[in-house]
Amino acid sequence: MGEIKTHTRIDRSLSGEPKEISEGYAKVVLKTDGRMAADEKGLVHGGFIFSSADYASMLAVNHPNVVLAEAHVKFLKPVAVGDTLVFEAKVVEKEGKRYKVLVEGNKGDQVVFEGLFLCVVPSRHVLERQ
């Protein structure tokens, strides 16, 4: 696996564990647990699914300053506490400092999430003073 250069302090228990990183590609595995439940039936809140997909997109770009600018997502099937999701992110277009990243989330052989993420790499960290 390649060196992780971004989002180094993220809580992987909530956003997923990187399993594979190469230029323009990342795979992240999210093992859902009770902290992610939205209700008493164990439905996983979509925010955790989105977080893992976003994390995978950041790792596909893998630059210390990368940030998310825009996302178009589809939640295709429900996810329950205890499910394991695999997110694969691929850079599909690069124009200057802008990257389009396609992310697919799977539970076994079922696609549960699809997203197109627009990632931007500014010249310095977004929290650095101008």
C-alpha cells in the first residue's frame, strides 16, 4: 500500500480503514457498529457511509491539502449495523488542481452507494492564513 499523505488524523473506526492506495485509486473498508445506528432497528446513518466514501476519495487524490468541493451521491440500499462496506475510489478526470473521483460502496456483491466527488488541491492548507 502506498504512503498516506492526507487526512492522517481521521478516526478510522468511524470513516473506514484504508486497504489499498495507489496513484488515483483507493480502497477503504468500513465495519459498521452500534455507534452508527440511526434508530432502534440498526439502520446505519448515511453520514457514516458518506464519510467513508469521502475518505476514499481523499485517499485517491492523496495530497496533504486536498479538500472536498462538491459531491453528487446516491444511497442505493440500506446498511445495517454489523455490515461491512468496501469503498473503491478512482480519479476519473484531472484538470489542474481539480479532481473528479468516482466512488462505489459495496456490501458483498450489492452496490449500496455511488458518488462523484469533486476534490480540489489548494496551494496551501485551507486553514492557513492568507
